[in-house]
Amino acid sequence: MTDSDTTVTSPSTFGCSRRQLLVGSGVGVLGVASMGVLAACGSSSSGGSSVSAAADGSIAKLADIPVGGALAATGTDGKPILLVQATEGTVTAVSAVCTHQGCTVAAGTGTLTCPCHGSVFALDGSVTNGPASTPLPSVDVHVSNGTVFLGKA
């Protein structure tokens, strides 16, 4: 054999041709890459810490929610919500599921932003900048003795 000679293994040895192997590998790489993109799009990216409801329905301390901002939390149904204290002592809540394509909206100060496509919501859940065109649905919460609870009082 000379330096320019190569040994080619027949397709029957591996059960596929080199072309089939390369195409299959490319599809596999694309599949893995797309899973990473999908995972990023569906991940909780509400920023900062998130709190979950306790068995008694309590979800956070009033002091944990920034005045003029929001705190990420999880409702009893496991879905993300944002606890908002637009003015001191008054807490409301909205769904953190973006009405555009279902990404998790980030808690922020002054506004709530979807990291996936850039929709911006006011603290009351209304849309201030699309592509979302529908406001974030409200979630019932109430405050008792400095603790925020899910549901109506």
C-alpha cells in the first residue's frame, strides 16, 4: 500500500454507508442542540429566588417582596406566579406564564419582562410592549399579619 492508498470498509461491515453515518450523526447533533434550546425556552427564568406555597397556603412574607417590584413564587398548582407590591403594603399577584408563547416572565422592579421574546408587562400584568397582546392573568392572594397567602381573604 502506498501513502495515498486508503482502506475503505464496505457498508455491510457497519450496516450503513459513510453518507448514512454522517447524515445520521448530523441529525443526532441537531436533536441534542434543539433540546437545549427548548429547555432554555421553557425554563424558569424569573430571576432571583422563588418561593413555594406552604401547606397552610402561605407563600411569602410581605417584607420579602420589593416595593415597586415583584417576587417569583410557585402557586399550589405548581405554576409560576409573581407576587407584586406596587405600593407599600398592598400585594397582588399575576401568572408568570407569558401570554405570548408560555415562557416564564421575570420578576423585576417597575416592570415584568419575558426573557424569550421581549414582552414587557406593567406590575398590574397589563402589556406595555409586545409581542404579547394579552395581559397576565391575576391570581388571588391576600396579606394577613405580614404574611402573603394564596386565595381570597
